[in-house]
Amino acid sequence: MADAIEDEKKGRKRKIAGTNILSVLYSTVKKISTVAVIYFVGYMQWSMGWFMGPIVLLVIRDQYRKVKERKSRVAQTCALANEEDVVLARLDDLPAWVFFPDIERAEWLNKIVKQLWPNINHYVRDMIRDKVQPKLQKKLQKYKLNGFKFEKIILGSIPPRIGGVKVYETNVSRNEIVLDLDLFYAGDCNLSFSLSGFKGGIKDLQLEGMCRVVLKPLLTTVPLIGGIQLFFLNNPSIDFNLVGVIDILDMPGFSDLLRQLITEQVASMMVLPNKLPIKLSKHIEAEAINMPIPEGVLRIHVVEAKNLMKKDLGLLGKGKSDPYAVLNVGAQEFRTQIIDNTVDPKWDYWCEFVIMDANGQQLFLHLFDYDDGSKDDDLGRAAVDIATVVKKGEDDMWITLEQAKHGLVHIRLTWLTLSKDYSDLRAAIEETQMLQVTAMSTALLTMYIDSAKNLPQARTQSKPDPYLLVTIGRGSQQTFVKKKTSDPVWEQGFNFLVPNPESDTLYINVIDQKTGSGLGQLTYNVSALSEKPNLSVPLQPFGLLKSGPHSKLTFSMHLKILKHGIPEDTQSEAPEGSDIEFSRQDSVSSTGSLDRTNSAKKLISRDSSLKISDATNIPEVEELVEAASATLQSATPPETPTEGLLHRQVSVTSSAGEAGLGRVQLTLRYSIQRQRLIVVIHKVANIPQSKDPTNIPDPYVKLYLLPSRSKETKRKTPVVKDSYNPVFDITFEYLISQGELNSQKLEVTVATQKQLLSTGSNVLGQVIVDLNKFNLTQSNTFWFDLLPEADN
């Protein structure tokens, strides 16, 4: 026993001695290598930049990887934990039901999804292989990256998590059920692929977005629901990590490219106007769930931008920028032209978006500085709720850019409804001619392509791989490719903006993917729909030209004329036959005085060529306004100081306010979905005139959020030179939670750029708005009296 112990001790000593020898040798070699490298660098007369450059890049890459891995671990932990643990662990990123009272908890639904996850796994895996992979191959080939193929698709055991469910009870057809799911996925998926001879993979995939589920049509027989439509209102956020040999490229180059391509593929399948339809009952036609039914068209005029950031490097420091704008609504995207070497670009760019669901979709505006050969620099971004434009009918706004030090963008938006009355086409054509913009449309054609029969064979050995290419005006869209069949069934719907139905023609070509040869074609004059009931052709077969004698294509069409939408407040408030427009508000102005309508502006704008924005400076208009106000006042009972009393607000005022310092007009609204407080500075009226006619103020408006009053909450309008009634019409936004909103106040200060001689101060007046006293879930426009500046 003693000998064994002694042998063990000797073995340990030999092991320690060997380890010490290896460590000494390693240390010696390391020092010799360091000296040799230093000597070699000195001998070659290299700069230290050869060492510092790679070291800096490695450090940045290492930090980049660590941040992504930490986010992924946190996301997966939250996906696995129950909801109470999520709330405690991530107080800064709570589930939707915490913030929004109309969104309910969905733990029961998460348990169902968890049990269904293995089955969903198979469905999603097939979808990735059959639909996503071919499109990624085609996209990557444009970047000289060939041979992309998924080798292994494992979605793991962690299912998506639903943070809350909102079921819509109002403004919903009785033939459908609409609900929103706050969807979040951070699973343990493992997707391996090959690309240009290299092996790589995607792990730690994360996806987050608001998914809408529409159950329609409702049936009187089991299963009671005819089909399901799944789609995202806006592009979901997607993130992942690359692994394998391609991990070397996991820097903001290839990784961003792959992320962009994957986002595009998701958008092409499940982001409006694209939907993922699932038919549940054989008793309904596929057209009922596959036909796209838009709400209207949003016409946008990107006018200009001001005071953008300087991103280009010049000889004497910072140069200017080469700005352009990218506009997105769901999966639809438009891009303005590039304006070289300016921070005040004027684009005068027009585009139109087909809107499938105004109550939820948003317009995203992203500005970039174009850099040839490198990644474009970010100049800021903005977002607009389309529902607010629908309520107003049209809007003209200056928006402050987010995620930018400074910058404003000027856009005009018009909401166009869809009419079945062909006589409305004349007004639509006249408007486009007046605008002198060739990119504008006058109608919308909705088309549902069901199937084709008896297509000819493009090859003698096998059946064709047909798809349809549909073209009208400037727009072209194509169906999916159906493999090896002469009787393809597509069951797809499309929307086409039509410049002029009286002269445009619909062209349909059936093409074989393998050979590129035509299998048949069809032309249809859109003007023929004017003679059809409700401007539509029901689902029916049409013969194909340059095809087989029995070849048929089955589809349906619906034509709608674009017509200006009527603002909701006008519909609800204005008496029939009246030219006076009212907008109902939920609170009084700071003085409690009753404001009147801008009927005079409306009358002038209808009966003359004067612009509404110029009408306030005309004496005759002022007289009309005063007459309208007197008429209304005589017909309106005296108001009482009851909180919450409904009042009518106007865009002009003759009062200088309680303190005689003038008044400021603001629109206040809170977007629950975007967590934004939106403040629109319209105008300042009746600033007291100076006795010195040369001492006219140059007013501007400055905002702060109280009680913090920090630089982060400061907002400032441009200066209007020499005016007692300046008009701004500029929109500012604050990122703020709904809980914090109730404890905030908005400080509005009207100042002048040049100091007034009479007061020795540049502050003309101030008002502090208590946000807790207003119902900001609706858009509210108020006149506030300016008061002397408060002591801070």
C-alpha cells in the first residue's frame, strides 16, 4: 500500500515537472517569436497600422458576436419561460397585454401551439424547401453567389410565443372573425446550407411582429369556418447568427444581405398585400379566401427635405449628402431619385400604395445618403399611421426624422376610396391631367386567377412547367410555377393600378419555365368592363390564343374607380347640404372659449383659384369668417365650464388670447401601436404688433417634455421671417410609453429669433399642456392662449 502511494506521488511529480518544462518552452518560444516579429517589422519598415488594423477588426467582430449571442440567449430564455418569468426578467420589453388593455393574455394558446409545434414543423420545413429556397437561389445569383441549397432544416423544440391576442369587435364584417397575434419566435432552430462550395448555417433565428388572423367565411355547417388568412401588417423584424465556414463572413456585409433577402421572401408570402390562405372547407370556393380585397389606395407626394445630416467627406471636412428616400407599406416599396450634393433635396416624387387594411398598416419613410461602392449611410426615418390619413382624407405634413441628429421631410398624402360608379372616372382622369404626373392611376383592377386547362406541351418528353405573366400599364406580376402539368391550378389574386381604363389593355401570357416558350396568350380591353354589372366579370373560362384548340384560362376581374375619400369628421358633423365643416373634439382650449369653423376658407377654395393656405390673409375672407362665427354663436347656446364638453375647433381665430400675447394651434395624438406622442404645430395667430414697424418678430416654436426638460425632448420648428401670424404645419414625435404619458406635460414656447426691443426678451409667449387631461387616442386640434413665460 505504501509503495503504491509512493509511486503515485512520483508520477505526480513527473507530471508536474513535464508541465513546467512545456510551459517554459512555450514561454520561450512565445518570447522568441515576439522578438522575431518585431525585428522583421523593423527590417521591412512596416507601419504599426499593419498590426493595429487587424486587431481593431478582430475586437469589433468579437464584440459584435458577443452582443448577438447575448441577445439570442435572453430571447430563448424568455421563449422557454412562463409569462410571469418573462415579466420579471424583462421589465423593459413586456408583452403586449401589459401595455394595451384591449389585448388579452394567451397562455392557453401558447400551450396549444406547443403541442402542435411538431406538426407545424413539417409544414414550415416543406414551405422553406419548396418556396423560399428557389427564390433565395435566384436572388443570390444576382450577387454572383451560386449553388445555394438548404442541406438540413431543423426548427427545434422551442415553439413561437404569442404575447397577446386582440379580437376585433367593431368595424368587422359579420362574415369574418379578425384577431391580431403578438408573435415572437426565438427558437433553437438549425438550418444548414451550402453556398458556392462553402458550408454554413443559420442558428438563433428570431422573428417578431404583429400577425393578423382572419377567419372567413363563417359557415352554418361544420367546421363553421371556411378558411384562414395569415399575414403580417408590416414587415416583421428578423435576426439570426451565421455558423460554419461562412461564419467568417458574419460581418455587416454578407449577414445583412442574407437577412434582407430572407425578409423579402417572408414579405412576398405573408406581408400585406400578400397573404397565406388556408382552405378548411370543401364547400367554399378558393376565390373566397384568395381574392385580395383592398380598402383603398394611398397616394403620396414626397416633396422635399430640409436640414439633413452631412455624411459625405469633403476636402475641408464634412461635405453634403446625396439623399434619396425609400417608402414602404407592408411588402410594397418605392424609391425616389438621388439628389446629388445637398442637404435640402427637392424630389417632387409621386407614388401609390394599394392598402389592404388601413387600421394597422403604416407608411415607413427611410432616408439614405447614396455612396457608390459602399453601404449607404442612414439619414433618418419616420412612420405615419395610415388610419389617420383615412380619417382626414388628405394630409400635408413636415415630419421630424427619427434616429437622426436633425432633419425634416415634407410629404403630402391623399386617401382614395374605391368606387363602382364608372362615371367617377372622368373626375379621376381630370385630376391626373391637372397634376401632370404620368405615374398616377385612375382605377384599380383586382384579378383572381384560378386555373388553366389543356395547355400544349412545350417539350415532347415531358409536360410543361407553366406560370402566368400578367401585365397592365406599367405593372407586371406573375404566378407561382406549377411543375409538370398541363392543367395547373394557381388560385392566386392580384391588384393592378390602372392609369386609364379607357385606353389600357390587359395582357396575359402563359409561359413554360424550362424553355421560356409561350403556351398561350390573351388580351382584354379594360374599357369592356364599363358595360359589365358592377364593373366585374365573374369567374369563367376564357380561350387562349396561340395555344391548343381546347386550352382555357379561368379567372375573374373587378374594376374600381379611384375617388377622393371623405374625412370622417366631415361625414359625422356637417349637416346635409351645408358648406360648413366641423371637427368634434373632446376638450376645450386653455381659455375655455368656443372656436368656430373655417367655412369661409372652404367657400373661397371652391369658388376661386385661391389656395386655402393663402385665404387667411385676405380681408374679404376675414369678414366671411367673422360673419360665419357670429351666425354660429347666435345659434349656439352659451357654453358651460363642464369638463369633457364637446367643442368645435377652427383653423382661424380673431382672438389674441387671455393675456393678449396671441394663440398657438396644435394637434395632439398618441399612437398606441407605435408608442408615439404626435404633436403637430399648425400656426401661431395674432402676435401683438410692435409700435416700431421695423421691429417685426421672426417667430419659431420650441417644445419640451416636462418635468425632465432635457435636450432629448427638445423640438424646434424653422424660423418664419417677419410675421405676426406664422404658419408651420410641422409634425414632431416623442417615443414614450402609454404609462409615462399620463405624468408628462408639454411646454410650448413661441419665441422670436431677434430680440424684441420692447421687452428685451425673445420669448413671445408660452403654454404648458397637461397631457393627462386629454383623450389622446383620437386626433385633437386645439387653440391654446399664450401666457407670459413661466419661471423655470
